[in-house]
Amino acid sequence: MVELVVFVLMGGGALAGGVTVIKARNPVYSAMGLLGTLFAIAVLYVMQLAHFVAAVQVIVYAGAVLTLFLFVIMMVGVDKEEDVRETIPHQRRLALALGLIAIGIVVSLVARGRFAWVPVASAAADPQATNGTVQALAEPMFTDWVLAFEATALLLTIAAAGTIALASFRRPVADTAAERTGV
Amino acid sequence: MSLVVTSGWYMTLAAVLFALGALGILIRRNALVMFMCIELMLNAVNLTFVAAGRALGNLDGQLAVFFVLVVAAAEVVVGLAIIVAIFRRRQSASVDELSELAG
Amino acid sequence: MSQFLWIIIALPLASAVFLHFAGRRIGEPRAGYLATLSVAGSFALALGAALPFFQGESHGVTVNIWEWMPAIGAALEINWDPLAALMTLIITGVGALIHLYAIGYMHGEARFTRFFVYLNLFVASMLTLVLAGNFAMLFMGWELVGLCSFLLISFWSTRPSANAAGKKAFVVNRIGDFGFLVGLMLIFATFSTLSYAGIFERAEEVLSPGMATAIGLLILIGAAGKSAQIPLYVWLPDAMEGPTPVSALIHAATMVTAGVYVIARSAVIFEISPIAGPIVATVGAATALWAATIALAQKDIKRVLAYSTISQLGYMFLAVGAAGHVAGVFHLMTHAFFKALLFLGAGSVIHGMADEQNMEKMGGLRKAMPITAVTMLIGTIAISGIPPLAGFWSKDEILGVAFSRGGWFWVLWIVGLVTALITAFYMTRQFVLVFLGEPRWTEGVHPHESPRTMTLPLIALAGLSIVGGLLNTPFRTALEHFLEPSFELVALTHPPEGLGMFVLLAGLSTLAGLAGAGAAFLTYNRPAELWGRFEAAFGRTWTLWSEGYRVDDLYWATLVKPGLRAAEAAAFRFDTPIIDGAVNGAGRLVRAAASKGRGLQTGMVRSYGALFAAGTVAVIGWIIWRGA
């Protein structure tokens, strides 16, 4: 019963945050909506015994990533309100229709109780088996998944190097000269 | 009534969140907001992973979330750097103005 | 010794390659001497390698140089038997003399070294042809000599007529080659190999008479193309556009005899077929008479010799067709001597007369060019078949062979006899018009004797024309004995036995020769008006002869023009609208589709996103709908 209450509350919170992200005119509000969603999902992780993932969610997403977002928003300019008038014909209608169809598919599946592709947690399963403590996650991480782990390390290094390259980008001299003469 | 919150509930929630994110990408033109929508979609997928992992009774779902998280972090770093670079050049973060490759 | 045989081919080839790259550097006369030396070296080698045959110690060897396509019996292998040896000696011996002559004749030519590159290449190709140990390598040489012939006919490439003549030779030869190639395929289909050894030794058990006839006739088509027989002879007179040494070497002494050689080489196949041989002989006899009559009325000194060559090749075909292979090869040899001599003499005259070729503008040249006059006289007597010069013995043996076969061959014998008379007539006419009588030169022409490099070969060839016939007389059949190993699988036809028959037949042909020569001498050793009246008396027949029976016009109207029309139709009615249309249409279709489709590429990332999302939803929906 507790789980149901938490699910309804946090699920509703996540949805509300998501709606805010896509509806708010000011990107700062969007960021705040995303923050709400992230927290709500972190709680849902805890509900499913994914303790470590929940912690990382809060630290990395809510802490680092969102801070970076806010930083860039400030840099680009908070006062710039977006013009919400759609310029691409039918784009908004098409998007809404697609979203509704996608949600409709899911809802119809739920309504018809067809979840053959989502196995129901068996009562016999040991709840401790999915208890995501740091120790429990570390063992497969550094045995079965060690290759993927090393690959992510490489990916992060490349991302860091790429970011530095992008940040230190300077326009070619000829290009600037051409712009100066107005060509 | 005894409503048990199964993995299916979480997955349905994740699907709706995913659809919301996709909708946001289609209707917003601010690159930063579009990026946030991508994060939304990634989180929806993560939620699915955790729910599926619980349903199957092992930890692989949570491990997958961990890797998705790392990839998302790297992607955010590079993506924001690109947005900043574009902004420095054009004083705008609207993707609709980046249409030089039109046929 | 036999492992060094490949050097015979390699020597002129190496010289050709060397002159191609370095010829310009070593300059005009030296390039020519090098080329001559390389051919003379091949001659010396061949002479040494042929010694065992002279002593009757060897029946020939086959030396494999390189396995080319073992599955079809094609290899680079040298078949060194008496027939090949004799051909090699003719090619390199006469070839060396002609090379030497060309040094003087081509003096001052801008592309002097290039000429010797081609000549050397030709000798190497011709040696490849005759030394081949299988039909594949023979065909390689066969095509290569065709190529060299083309290059040398159109050597003076700035003359449109030379280019046209080169093209004509090439195209007409292609027709013959096509037949030959089909013949080779039939041989391969029958024997599953192309090697001589595999074919000739098994021919008797494997080959049916019908198949032998088919193969024989196809080989005849190829031989008729290369050796200028009816109906494919038309390229040879035009080939006289090339420099005179080329006419002598390729279009008289060597290349054109390739057809005779191939038939002699395939003698076993012709023996099995009941009618292929007689057809060859008939074609030969008809060509001999046909070309001789045309030669009668020619004014161009080289064209007389060209038609004469066709006529003499006809004799050789008559001989090999009648299974008198030794007689055919014998005539091939003596003809190489005296026809090369006549061509080189004609070249000497043309050289001295500042490129004048019309005999009506010559006359009285014996005083200005004594050496040329005497050697030409020897050549004329030799070809006219007057004893004891070379042409008499070989021609008489051919007629004897035809006579002893009997039946239909008696008709061919009579044709040969008549041709001998005509031959003597036109050759004497040529000699008298050029060297005797009063000068009819155009003004400003000062005839002079040619340099020593040109007269030396003339003297050497004149000597050979005198004594060459003694190799194979009814009294001493040295050549037949020499060639025996090459024809041991064949029943040769011999001239009738006995001194009486010989005296009768030889007497008849000598009489024909003397009659023709005498008549021509009496007719033409007079002022120009008188023999002009003689020619006019023939009326339109003479015109027809001088125009070569208008065969060229006939071919133009019946073959060339429809061919051009068909090509034109294919080009403008089919190629342009349909092939080009399809290609251009494909291009236009792409462009049209692109200009319609470019609207989709708005450059708006969100539009692409919407399409992508639509696709994704559609696929997911389809999967779930199907699963549900």
C-alpha cells in the first residue's frame, strides 16, 4: 500500500516535471521541471531497491548535469524567451498525434492486460537478489561487465578531449577577413 | 482492493515519460530544451531497465543504467560544448536557424 | 643446340625493343645496320641448327620454352623440323638482304629508326609463326604479322591513301582470320588440344572426312586472307602504298606465304578430306590466271609485281592443294628469291626516278642503272619459267604435280600453263617498258644507279634466283629429301616419272614462257604509239584488266556500302535514341526525382525528427499489432 501511494505521488511528480520541461517558455523553468522528474525517478529507483543507482542519479544528474545545464542557460541568456509560435507547418499537430498514438499503444496494452513481454515478479524470487547495494553491483561490474566498464572510461576520455577541442576552436583567419569586408 | 505495483506500472510510466520527451524534441526549437528532453527520454529508458531487472530477478538492469548514465554524461558535455560554440557564432540557440543544409 | 633455338626469335625482337627506345640516339645508318645484323645473326643460328637436317641425322625436335595454357595444348614451344627450318632460313636470309637494302632506300626518312623497329618486329613475328609448335602460338604470330603489315603499309601515315590501304589490309585479313579462328576451334573441339604432335599423329583415327573438309576449308579462308587468294586478294595491290622494302619482305617474300605454310603444315588434315585439297588447288589456279590477266594491263611498276605475287601465290596453292607440298614450298622459296629481287629492283628504279612509278614515263634505263637492269633481267627470266633459272624448276614441278593427279587437275594444269604464258608476257612487258626503248621521262628527272647497300642485295638475290632452282630438280631431289621428315605422315604427289614425260612437260612450259616473253618483246620494244595501238586493240577488255575487273567497285557496292549503311543505322537509329536515350533518361529521371524530393530536405532538424518519430511509432505499432 505504501508502494502504491509512493508510486502515484512520484509518478505524478515525474509526469508533471516532464510536462513542465516541454511547456515552459523560459529554459530555466524547463530545467526546474527536469530536476523534479529526476528526483521523482530517483525515489522510484529506491522503491525498487536500486539504492546505488538512485544515489548516482541524484549526484550525477541532479547535481552535475543539471548544474551544467543551468550554467549554459545563464551563459546563453536567461532573458531570451522563446517565441512559441510554430514555424514549420503541421509540425505541432504531427508531434501531438505521434505522442498520443504512442501513449495510446501503451495504454491499450495496459488496458488489455497484455504484458507477455514484461514478466511479473514472481513471488518466489528473492527480493535480496535485486538489492542494488554498492557491494552487490561492484561484483558483476568488475567481472562480467569489465570490458564495458573500460569502454566507458575510454568514452569519457574522448568526450573530455572533444570538449576541449570544441572550446578552443578559433575561426580561420581568412574567414574572419572575409566577414570583415562583408563578403 | 489490493493493488500491487508491478514492474508493468513502472514501465508504463516510463513509456509515457519517453513519449513526453519525444514530443518535446519535436515541438521545441531551443537547443537546450531539446537537450533536456533527451535527458528525459534517457531517464525513461533507465526506469525501464531497473523495472525489467527487478522483474527478471537480477542486477543487470541496474548495471545497464549505470552505463547509460555515463554515456549520457559524456553526451551532455559534448552537446553543451557544441551549443556554446554555435551560440558564440550566431548569438542564438534555435535549431531552426541552422538550416543551411536545406536541399 | 636445340635449347638455344629461342634466340632465333629473340634476336630480332630484342633489336626491335632496343631500337624502339634507343634508336633515335644511335642515329640513322647505325640503327639500320644493327637491325640487319640481328636478322643476319638469326640466319646464322638457324643455319647452324639446321645442319643435322642436311646430314639427314634428325627428324626434328620440339623445345618447350614456357607452359602457356597446358589445358589446351598451347605453349610457347619451338617446333624445329625441316619445314620450319627452311622457312626460317628464307625469312632471315631474304629478310637480312632486304634490311640491308632498306638502309639505302629509307635514307633521309624522318622516321628511319621507327621503320627498322617495325621490320625487326615483323621478322620476329614471322619466325614465331613458322617456329610455333602448336596452333595457338601460330595464331599469335599470324596476328602479329598482320599487325606489322598494317603498321608498315600505312608507314607514310601522312598520306591518306596509305592509311586507307592499311585499313583495307587489316579489315580484309580480319575476315580471313575469323575463318581461321573458327577452324582452330573446330580442331580443338575434335582433338581437345592445339599442339601439332597431338593433332597430326592422331588425325587418321579421330578425324572424319566431313570434319576434315570443314577444318580444311576454314583454314583455306584464313590462308586466302593472308596469302591474297580469291576472293580476299584485294588488299595486296593497295598494300603497295608501303615503302618498297616492305612490299618485298612482307607482301612478296614472307608474310603472304604464311597461308601456303599453314596448308602445308596441316597437310595431314587435307589428306583425309576428299575435296578440301582440290578446292584449294582450284582457288589457287583461278587466282593465278585472274591476277595474271590483271597484271597484264597495269601501268604502275609495283602494281604489276603485286598482281604477279598474287598469281604466283596461286601457283603455290595449286601445288599444296594437289598434295604436292614439296613443290609448293619449293616455289615459295624460289619465289621469295626472285620476287624480292624484282621488288627491290623496282624500288631501285623508283628511287632513281625520283619516286616515279608509272612505267609509261620510264624507258631506256639500262644505261643509267646497269646493275639494276641486269639483276631485274635475271629476275624476269626466273619468274617467266625459262630454264635453267629458279622459277623454271619450281613452276615446272607444280605443273608436273597437277598433271600427274589427272582428272580435274588436268584443267588446272592447262590454266597453269596459260598463266605461265601470260606471266612471261607481262614480266617481259615490264622489263622492256622500264629498261629498253627510248627514254620517256618527265623533265627534270635524272636517273642514277642506287647506292651499294641497295645493289648488294640485288646481286645476292640475283645469284640465288639463278642457282636456287637447282636445289630440287628431277635429277637431284635434294629439297624433297631435306623436307621428307616434315611430310612423313603424308602421301606426297610427285611429278610424272621418267625423262620423256619431264622433257614433254618442261618443254611445253618453257615454250609457253618463251612465247609470252617473245611476244611481249616484239610488241613493246617499239615506239610508244605502236604498243599503245596494240593495247587499244583489246578495247574494253584491256580497260577491265587495268581496273582489276573492278572487283573493288563490286565489293564497295555489295559489301562495304551496305555495311556502312548498317553501321550508320545502328549509330543514328539505334544507338542515339535508344542506348543514349536510356542512359540520358536514367540521368533525367534521377534529376527529376531529386528536384521533386529536395523539398523534403528542409534543413529543419525537427522535421527530420518528426519523420524519424513517425517511422519509429509505425514500426512499433506494427510489431505490437502483429503480436497482438
